[in-house]
Amino acid sequence: MAYRRLPFEEYFINTSEDFTHTGRVTYPVNYIAVKYNTTKFFKWLGLSHEVNYEIHYEPDRDVIQIHFQRTFGAIDWVANVFEFASRYYHAIEFEDEPLQLRVHHGWGNMYLAVKREVREKWYALHEAHPDAATEIIGWSLGSGIACLCCQDLNFNFGIKPYLYTFGSVRPFKCTPLNKKRMRRYLATLYTDCENFADVNDLISYMPPFRGFTMIRRVNVGTERKRSFFRLIHPLLYHVHYDRSELYSKLGEAHPAETDDGPQTV
């Protein structure tokens, strides 16, 4: 069966649990919660982190779809804000040279806590439906974990998923020495990648430190010029990705955006 993509706004509505109450959810998402601890201090306080994901097979489109939940609760904000330092993640070979992959510490820990389950459930569905495409979806915090999942499935199983995220954060960390090679590597991970980010969506610039990047940023928005006054209104520009007009001008091939500006991938 030929791959059939949904309208982009439907992916956001689905993965946001109809956050904007538009009532057009294509597939009901029932997240599985996985708790984990990263420090003895939080364990002593009786607190734990939680990562939420969902995976299912859609027979009408022959697609395996994986969702990762947005920021949900105060402890998720600890992972977002206070665990921003980069951490070692993978040492891989790319272009016949070693490439050290580093990621945002908090989101890296989240995916590490759940990756075994995700791999096992994805593999079981893949065995049952070997020709099915894989879609990975996320919004906000979930977008960062979705990007790590895309890299993981590509690295370990050789597949190239379809990656669709909204208000995407920047989970990967590069250095001045490996910046260009890192971006070339990230561009090999997917069949199609649309990390949608409004130019005035403050969350899509997190972490706000040099070197952090996403796989492929695609700027959307009715307000193409970034301004300070728009950036301080995340409840407006971070939650409006259910608007079909945001994507109406996107063609089959369009430029991606990087921290340095437009770049055709």
C-alpha cells in the first residue's frame, strides 16, 4: 500500500490530545506512563520523572504510529529547564569517521527510560506488518523525545521513519568542529521530516544555548517576522498548530530552517 500522509494539522490534534478542543481527533491516544528516577535527591523526596508514549498500528493506512506526550506537570519542567546540560548519548560512525552524539540531558534520560519498551513494541508491530511505514509524532517536550526515537530506530533497525513534530525543541548538541557533519548525519535519519515551528514560538528555541539543534526545522506561521512581544506569548504561538492555513503554502519540497537560516535538505 502506498504511503498516505494525513493533513499536518491532524497530527498535531492527535498528539496534543485535542488540546485546542477542535474535536477532530483522528485516532484516540491513550498514553502509557513510565516512571523513572535520575537522582537520589528526587528518590528521597518520593518524586519521580514520567515519560508518556503511545504506539499503535493503523490498518487503513498501513502505518505504525508512535506518539510522545507534551510537557505534563511540574516534574517535566525540571527535565526541560534544570537538566539542560548535554550528555553523552552515542558514539557512531558517519562518513567513515567517529561522530559523538550528544543530547539534552533531561530529554535523553526520558527516552532512555522508555526506549526498550518502544523498541520491543515497534518491532512486534513491524514483524506483523513488515511493509508498514513508521510515523513518529510529538509536540513540545514530546517533539524532542520523538527526534531521539527517530535516531534510535534508524540507528538500530535501519528504517527511515516519517517524523512530524510541532513546536519542536532542540534535543541534539553539536560543537563547532562537528556542526556540519552532525547536520548531514541528522538529515539521513528520515524519509520525511517536518519539525514545524512558528518563528514566534519561544519553545522552539529551547534550550537557548549555542550548539543545540533539531533535526530539521520548518518555519510556519502567519507572522513570518520574529518579535520579542510575540515570543513572550507562548500560549498563542505554541498551541496553534491545528490551523490548516499554517501549512497551505508548503509544497512537496520546501526549504528547512537551521540556526543559521534557510537550508535546502
